[in-house]
Amino acid sequence: MTVLQYIKRGKANAVTIAHLMEKCGSSKRDVQKQIRDLRVSGHVILSDTSGGYWLPDLKEPDIEQQLERFIQYSLSNVNSRKKAVASCEILLKQIQSSGQTTLEE
């Protein structure tokens, strides 16, 4: 079953990942992957740090703020991942240039 059928419109109707796991009979990782795949395919699924997921309800008076918060949160995650990748790239270059194959503590 797809998680999309269990995600409702409006922040007040947000569902937790635990609820989605139970309804879909899937692991947390599988549910997160489904949500990621749905988002990549164009579905707007909002979430916040409380762990709830919901579809935007354009009738909600704070819909713009909900979208802005989600965008900012997502961009913050992207920037954090870019920094982590940059650190790995630096280490990889150091290993490649020195011929070192193990890390020295």
C-alpha cells in the first residue's frame, strides 16, 4: 500500500511515521523512502520536526508559512549534507594524494 492514501490534507490532520508504518505494514525506512519518492515525483508532502506528514490545504490561513517553514527546513538539510560531503571529499583527496589506505588516530 502507498503511504499517500493515508496522508490527509491540512496540518491538523498530520499523521506520524509510526501511524504510516502501521497502516502500510512497512518499516520506517520504507515509509521514508516512499515519501521521498513521492516528493521527487512532484507530490507536495509537508512535514515538520514533530514527525507529522500532511498534504497542503490551500484553505488554511497559514499555508504560506507552512510552505516557507518546510522549504527552509529542507534547505537547511541540504546545506548540512553538502558540508558532510565536502568533508568526505577532502579526506578522499588526502588519501588519494598520500597513498594512505588507513586512518591514523
